[in-house]
Amino acid sequence: MRSASPHVLPRGSKSGPALHLHEDLPTLMFGRGGNNFKTGRRIVARRETPMCNLFLTMMDRMGVHMEHFGDSNGHLTGLDLG
């Protein structure tokens, strides 16, 4: 069975896992999310970009439109198909 949802695997902060910081988080995203996301690339967001921006963008692409989610301050750019 193929999943239409992308899967996200956030890793611990590179600046100190014991500090539980929500910045500088290497994240692996796999799956095309029903052809909503282009794969095979590395995207580097600004250090201060909230992780919730990724989640907000993913929800928007899958039909769940929200103005904000958690501490998001906008959508994450660079996930476009083309």
C-alpha cells in the first residue's frame, strides 16, 4: 500500500540535544505527499525558521488550510514541485 502522506523525521538539535532547542534541526522528509512535494533535494532554511512553518506548509498542500500552526510565522518556501 502506498501512502499519499509525506513522512517527516526531525532529529535532535545539532547545537546540543540536552538543551532541547528548536533550532538547527536536521530533518529528513521522504515521500511526495500525493505529488505535492519535489524530492531529491536539500533545502536549508534560516536558522530562526520555526519547524511549524514546515508543518503548516505540508498541511496546506494536503488541503488543510490554516493561518498559523504552533509557533509558525509563515509558510516554508522551496518545497514546490517545479
